[in-house]
Amino acid sequence: MMKKGIIIMMVVALGIGTDRASGLVSVIDTITVGSSPRGICVNPTTNKIYVANSGSNTVSVIDGTNDSVVVTVAVGVWPFDVCVNPTTNKIYVPNRSDNTVSVIDGTNDSVVAVVPVGVDPWAICTNPITNKIYVTNYDPFSGTVSVIDGTNNTVFDTVTVGSRPYGICVNPSTNKIYVTNGGMGILSVINGTNNSVMPTGDVGFSPYGICVNPGTNKLYVANEHSKNVSVIDGTNNSVLATISVGFWNKAICINLVTSKIYVTDVDSNNIYVIDGANNTVKQTVPMKEGHPEGIAVNPQNNLVYVSCRATGKVLVFSDDGIEIEENADGGGLRVAELKILKNLFSSSTTIVYSLPFETKVSLGIYDLSGRCLETLVNEKNGKGNYSISLNAKELRTGIYFLKFIAGNYKETKKLILMK
């Protein structure tokens, strides 16, 4: 049995699976923000939510502990999207009419820089590992992506992609950036090492929002006019599945802990919840406010935030139902157990798990972006009890996830490292 050591303070455990839900999504709060809110993002480290208000040229900053707007930040003209680098606590806002990106310092929620980019900047994402920011420039005649260096807030490269680039996301594990080209129905793939465009893949009609699961290297594309979501294999950019959902799909996001995908539909005013394990729609959630435009999730508490453009509101809904996946024999590995023994008198903590019978076991440490930092176990274990020590000397202070899979049983524990 492998041994490793730790200085980690553990928080509550969350049992997770992917087949039978014991809880349903429910709207729990409504927050008034600015005019015509569109893009939205969550910093899970600070528990702050940022909303780009395209009609009032502001960003609303929401305190996730009480769902209240704590400050409103003036940015450029027609802010359309927003993203956050949780490592640097910097927030980035593309302003379509200004052809700029506003940089907000999350420590005091003030604008610290304005970066000129391409024509009509639309969507934005960041790689927290490389501290690079990627902006799609929607100009139909010269669809490009501006690459910003987060250390000095300057554009150091411009990458030509397809026509009308809408959405963008990055897989920090592979350092690949994915761009949906609405005018061509294709996906552009950028190698983040040298910003070269790799072979592209076809998706649905007018692809819009996109998100990635770094753990599985799968991408999910909301196709605006073909009433479906494309599931893409990030290893070869091929379409693995097409999920029929929605009428006018816009934004899409994923909860990296539960592997649930959320899609906004501005035509029906619904949110669709997709199970990432089997690519099925688990639930349809009607929004009481009109035109759900942007969506983001906090994986720490399973709260999902939806910006509703027609009413200037952000809806908060909870998706905290614990799920267990059944085994083929119908019994399920319900007696598999994962525990953390925190020793207050030393600098180590032991992970203990028990198995009712022989099965394949996977145990790994993941960061907030979903990147696997270390695989502790990846082998078949026999029936019995097991213990592993962890050493956190290579990890920085922050929040991590311990993911445990035994057969079809899945469980995730949240780790807070304090040095």
C-alpha cells in the first residue's frame, strides 16, 4: 500500500454519482443586478459572482454568502461576458463597443487595467495555470482570438480562427483552447503552447456556448439553432454524442464535481440539466425571469447562477441532490466508504476507504479547474480496508477536491489546504 503524508483541513463530504438522483434542482433566490445582464462567472475561492451588465456598462459583484450585490463596477461600453482567474483573483470583461477588455482586481473590485483587443470582443476565458486570457473577436470578416498575458495585461498574439467566433473555453490540463465559430458550424482548436490552430471539428448549426471537463477531456457545445448539444472527445475533436435539448441554446457550463452540465434556452426560458456520465437530460428547470442568457456554477456548494437579460435579474438555484450510481447487479456499491482522519497533533492526515468486494479503485487530487494534480490510486483492490497518507508540500494554499471511484460508486471530498 502506497504511503504519502499531509497538512490538509477537511470539510464535509459530498456523495456523488450519475444515475439515480435523490434531489431535484430548485430556484432559491433572485438577485437584482444591472440592465441586460449577459455573461456571468463565479470565483469559488472567494465565493463572489460577477455579472456583465451589457445595458448599463457595469459589472455587478455578488457576495455568494448572502446573495447580495456588494459593489457595482463601471467598465467599458457594452460588456458582454466575464471570466475569472481564481489563482490571481483577476476578473476580465470584454467590452464590445470599445474593443477592449477591462481587468478587475478581485481584492478590491476595482478596474486596474484596460486592454485593447480585436474588433467586437465577444467571449472570454482564462487558463489559471499559464495566466493567459483568450478573447474571441466576433468581426465576421476577420474572426480572431486575442491572447492576453495576465502578468502585464498586454496582447502578445492574435490567432485567426473561423467566421463569427462566439464561445471559448480552455482545458488547463491539455493547454488547448476551443472556439465555436457560429458562421461556419465548426470548432477551432488552439494549441496554447504556441497559439497555432490545430485541425478543427464539425459541430451543430450555429454553435454558441462551450465548456470543458478537464478530468474527462470532453467538451460540450450548445448549438444555438439546431436544438441540441454536441459532446466532443478532446483527444481527437470528434463528436461522441448529440443530445437533443432546447430550442435556442445559448450558454453552457459544467459542475466539475458532479459532472452535470447546464444549458440556457432563451426561447423557452428553461435551464436543462444534463448528466455528463450518460449524456441524458435529467431535468428541465423553468426560469420565472425572462431570457436566461448566462450561466455559472459554484462547485463548492452546487449553486448555479443564471443571468436573465430581459429582467435584469440573476436567479440562484440549488442542485445539491446526492446521487448514487447502481451496479449492474442492481445492488450498488453503497457500502464502499471513504473517510479522512484529521490528526490535530501532527502534520499528517490519513485517507481510509473500505471495499465490500474486489473492484477497480481510482483516487486523485484535483484543483478548482478540474485538473488532476496527482493520482494516488489507479488499480484493482480486493475486499478490505485501505489507508493512504498524503503529502501537501507541493501544493499551495487553496481549495482542492479528492475524487474517489470504486466500481460505480463515486464520492468527492473538498480539501482546504492552509499553510
